[in-house]
Amino acid sequence: MAKPREPYRNVIVESYRESGSGLHGDVHIRPVASEGFPSGTRVECSKSLMRDFPVGTRFRIKAKLTDREGGGEFLYSYHGWKFEVVP
């Protein structure tokens, strides 16, 4: 069940390493603590954020909170959208 009324907004996220999580690969993206989302919130976005930058890099992306039937909430950002590296 998606959340069609949830707005897209700018969110600062960071890459991190999590081995053995059962997800695709060891590098994932999560929102930084100051963004108001639980630290365990997953982010679906361009794989280049995980592949082309060192772990720990922060990015500003355009994302919205959504969910999947039978799953929890996550942040979604279209993979083709531009992003900004944040110092």
C-alpha cells in the first residue's frame, strides 16, 4: 500500500556498511538522525550512491515516505533524479 498523499521533500541521507543483513550487498543508505526518521529507515534510491562514493558519504536527495504491502515504511527516491553530495 503506497502513500500517494505523502509529499516529496529534501532529505539528507548517508551510506553505511551492514554485513549479513539479508539485503542486496553490504552498503546501504539511511537518513541521518537530524532528518526526523528512525535510524533503521531504509532508503530506495540510485545504486550509484552506494557504488560510486566512499561509505559514510552524505547526500541530499528528494524522497518521500512510503511502504509496501506486508513490509514496513521506507524512503523512496527515483533512481534517475539528481542528488547533491553534502559535506
